[in-house]
Amino acid sequence: APDVARIGADEMSRRGFTLIELLVAITIFGMVVAFVIRFGDYVSRRIYLVKTEAQELDQLVAFFRAFTGDVRDSRQVLFSAEEEIGLWKIDENGDSIPQTVETIGFGWDGEKLGSVYRQDGEDSRVILNRVRDFRLIYDREKPNTRHVILELAVEQTPGSLRRYHVSANLRASEVY
């Protein structure tokens, strides 16, 4: 004779899950979903930070190219200060007198997280942001300056201050 109690227990176990099994499954599923959401948030923040740093590095490289290129192409330093430089880039009309349209300059606004400006003749624009320190060092007094050193501190992302150093010689030409 078949065991009735055993048949009833087998039918019960095949019908579905117990409440405890469902709660355990829901809890495990919730933990997996929470982990996936937190990991996705972490990944999206890292992607944003990497893109931001890449854009800021591109801006920094463009600044260094402009600065060193302008210094190297210049005939003479017209104005030299610790936070500003004025350069006579080219003598367009051949009169050996610097005109505004023949000049170029760089300067820092001096703010804690300030901007560096590039002035080309009458046109002035921001070329670098988040500058914490900007210092120009010259080998000689103007107009005999031949070598310019720039020390720069930039806060690329909050709390990440990076220091840079670049030097450039004015083009090899007679000293005016």
C-alpha cells in the first residue's frame, strides 16, 4: 500500500516555492540589482571625470603650444612682468616700430582659480582656465630678453593641483 503521507509531501514540494524561498530569492535579486546600479554609477562618474580631464589636458596642450610658439616667433619682449608678457611678434610694415596689430601678449587675472588671457593685437580671449599660479621668469631685462620661463599651477579637477614648467627662447635674431 502506498504511503499517503509521503505522496502528499511529494505533491506539495512540486507545486511551488515556500514563502521563505521567495523572500530569499527576492533579497538576493535586490542585492544584485543594487550592486549593478552602484557599479553603473561608478562607471559613469569615472567616464565623466576621464572626459573632463582629457578636455582640460587638450586645453593645456593648446595653451603651451600657443605660448611657446608665440615666444619663439617673437622679435622682442615689449613688456615683462611676473604675471604678464607683451611680445612684438612681427614687423608687418617694416618700420621697426611695434604697432598694436604686431603685438601679442599673455597675462593672468590673478584670481585663485583664474584665467590666462592671450591678447593678439586688439583681440583678447581666455586661453586657459582654473589657473592657481602663473609666473614668468626672464633671463634679462627687456628689450634684451632672449629666454622666458613659465611656471604654472593648474587645478584640473577639484583637489588635483598640477604644476608645469616650460621655457622658450625668442627666435634667433639680432637684439633690438
